[in-house]
Amino acid sequence: MASSSTRPSRAAADGGGKPWGALRRHRPFLLLCGEQAASSIGRQITALALTLLAVTRLDAGPLGASALLALTYLPGAVLSPFAGVLADRARLRTLAVTLTSLQVAVVGSVPLAGGLGRLGLPHLYAVAALSGALTWTLSVALQAALPRVIRPEQLLAGNSALTGARTAGQIGGPALGGVLVGLVGAAPALLAGTAAYAVEALLLFALPASLNGPAEQAVRRAPRLAALREGLAVVRAEPVLRRQVLAGAGFNLGSGAADALFVVYASRELVLPAWQLGLIYTAFSVATVAGVLLAGRFATSVELYRATRICAVVAALAIFLVPAASLGLAFPALLAYQLLFGITATVWAISMTTTQQLIAPQHLQGRVAGFAQAALLTTVPVGALSAGALASRLGTVPVLTGAATAALLAAASFWLPHHTDPPRRPS
């Protein structure tokens, strides 16, 4: 492992001058971009249809709907480290295609059960948990795959482009899902989700066969428990990685709490009309696109790790605009929140992922990504469920203020003094 006293080269930071031009002609990378868009559409349709089925057809209450959401996150929190070992040791292309093919079967079981008249809440909960496990395992695998597809100096541009592809799916997926649910019903609409996953599997199958060579060779493999410790050791030994994981987990605790209360707060306490709430969410989508476009330029102008630190604090400060909306000018305040948070959180996520990939050794990319993802996912449902419980006793505005404070404290930990600079990618 490289010493953590070295700094990424300027070429690595700016993508060698013209990363976008090379990536536009890079077939494996373009396949990954298409996969991200198809996967995002599939997830959006699936999440919307499952929730509507649970609430409107199977009479699930707020707790039932919350449990459905929590079940999509919990498998990732538990399984991500083990998924990292699998990603480092498996044939990556085969693993990715298998996971996506299983996703087709899992999600496709819902319209099948609906057609047979045997659909129930336990089935939906099982689908949410299995689909979540497959999604987060694939996420780790693809994070490990990217450094094997493109060069280190292209990672920043590559992560920006992949985030843009996911954002396109996040913008179009709910709209498509809503139209399909309105036309054919929630259960049949899931057939479109399975189709999106099938397209994703075909795109992954078209990746180069070289990805089927395991990153960690069989002769150097430790037992599984020791292999897990190897990934954790990288995170613990590198100050930058350790800070990113801890700060991200704390930030997600606060932002997850704010997200859980946002719709109820905006609609019931601030009494915003539906069209204003729709514009607020649209502003977030626009801000995410802006963040994708700005990430590379901002990170290279102020350095990658510094971009992470700056954007983390600004994103946390933006959350204070949510409880501040109760003081007046609610619509402009929440609009400003979504714009500011969307841009800075997107740049932060891209910078953080790129830094992680530059630091982690090639044969440990999956395990490092797995531990980081597990930490980040664990705190989201914890924050959401805690916010719901506390808001019923303390009120929404105090809990939102506390959530913003928790996020800011976590982001501020990036700025505590330390004695090492961000490391470059090890040879």
C-alpha cells in the first residue's frame, strides 16, 4: 500500500486533460453508462409500484410502508462487506449478469403472483429484501469493476458520467412508472421494471471478457474472514478513507432523518400545494444534473479531497433551510435547499467515490467499497426511523434542526487537523 503522505498527481486529478473525449469512444464504459440508466429506471419503477401495491391494494399502513423501504436498505448494510469479497474473487462479468438476471426473476414474480391472485404483503417484503440484496451487491461489484475498465486518470470523469446516467433514470423512471401504474395498474407495471433489468443484463453481458479474470488471484487468497479483515484494514489504515466513511455515515444519519420527514412536513405543516412540492423535487433533479457537470471542474480546480470537504459542509448547511422554512417563505426556502443540497451532495458523492477508488489496491477494490457502502447504508434507516419516533414526541421542526446539526457535525469532522495528505493510487 502506498504511503498516505503522497498526493494525487495533477494528471490523475484532471483526467489527463481530455478524459471526456476518450470516454465517449470507450465501448465498455459506454456499456456501463447504459447499464446505470437501465438499472435506475428499473429501480424507480419497482420502488413506486411496490409501495403503491402495499398501500392501495394490500392496505399497508405507515409502518408497513416504512418496513418496505427499510427492507431495501438493510440487506445492503449487512451483506456489502461480503459482497466485496465476492466482487474481488468472482468472475465480475458473470457475477454482474447473474445478479441482474436474478433481479428479473425476483421482480417479475410480483405480476405473476398478482395474476394468479396470490399476492400478499409477505411476498412484497420478500421481494423488497431480495431485490435490495441484489442491488447493493451489484453496486459493490460495479464500483470494483470501474478501475479495471478505465485508467486511474479517467476515474473522476467516469464517476461523473455514471452518476449522470443514474440521474437520467431517476428523472425519467418515476414519471414512466406513474404513467404505467395509471394505465395498467401497479402489478403489471412491474413488467416494465423487469424489462429494464433484462436490458441491464444484456448490457453487462456485452462487457469485455477480461472482467472475468478475478482481481485477487487464487494463490494469494486468504480465508473469507481474513479476507474481510484485509478490506477493513485498508479503511482503518488510510486516514482519508476512514474520515470519508465516518463522515458519510454521520451525514446520512442526519439527511436520512430529514428525508423521512420532508413530505409530511412540507404538506401538513407548511401546507404547500402539490404543484409547489412537485417543483421542489424537480429542482433537486436539475441540481443533481448541475452537480454532475460541475464535479470534474470543481474537483480539479480545488483538488479532489478538498472538494469533498467543502461540499460536505455546504450540503449539511443546506439542510438547515428545511426547518428554517417554518419561519416564512417556505417555498423559496425549500427550493433553495433542494438546489444547494442537490449540487453539493452530488459533487461530494462523486469526489468521495473517486478518492476511494484511487486509494484502494486493485485486488481490494470490492472489499473497500463493500465496507464503505455498509457504513453509509446502515445509518439511513436508523435516521429515518428515529426521526419518525422523535417527531411524534418533540415536533417536526426540532427534529429537523437536530438532523441538520448531526449532518453538519459529521461533515465538519473532515476539517479536523491531521498529519497526512490524501494518498495517490497505489501501484
